[in-house]
Amino acid sequence: MGVLVRAEASLWRILVPVVCLVAGIGFAASARDSNGTELRAPGTASLADTVAAWQRAHPAALAALRIDLPVAAEEFAHLGALAKLAMSFGGGADSAQVIARITAASRALNALGPLGTVECIAIGDESGVTELRVGTKRSRN
């Protein structure tokens, strides 16, 4: 177990600076492209507006989760590739096991991708009964 912990720690030592570097490049590019102006098109709803509209539509919701599975699969593939690269430097059976788990998780997300966006809403009533509603909406691609 100690070897696995060291392998995971070395993964984070490599992965965190790489992710920060990529994020920094993205922020620098958007700052350059915006020239101090707003990047969003006029009339585009902000995240706060979107959340407020959703809360108005589901006033009794206790908790909610919305995942765009194709987007999640694509993002996981990018991060998974970085993690696999970092783990390949470690070598050994533990690294191979982590790489296999990342690959399996990526395949599972890709298999779920055709579902599109999945929304789960937990709604409670006065009597303490909680209802879980699960729905999907296919992507328009």
C-alpha cells in the first residue's frame, strides 16, 4: 500500500503543475483576446441567471445534479491522458493498475455519452418523503 501512496503522490506532484500551466495559458489567451472587454455575447445568461431560473422551475428541490456526459467524457479523457502519462513515469505494478482504472473509467464515461445530459433532482415534501427524479436529454450534435 505504501508504494501506491507514493505513486499517487508523485502523480499529483506532476499533474498539478501541468494543469495549472494549462489553465494559466487559457487565462492569458482570453485576457489577450478580450482587450479588457466582455467575452460573452450580449444577452447571454450568466451562471447565476441560469441557476436562478432553474431554482424557480424546481422550488421544492433539496439537491440536484446535472452532468453533460459527452462533455464530461471528453474532459476526463484529457485529464486521464495527463494522469496516465504521469503514472507511466512511475512504472511498476501500482502504476499499471492506476492506468488500467483510468482507462476503464474513461470507457465507462464514453459508453454513457449517448445519454446526453443527465439531471437528478431530489424533492422532499412536508411529510419527509423524498422523491428522486432522473431524466436525460440527448445532445443536439
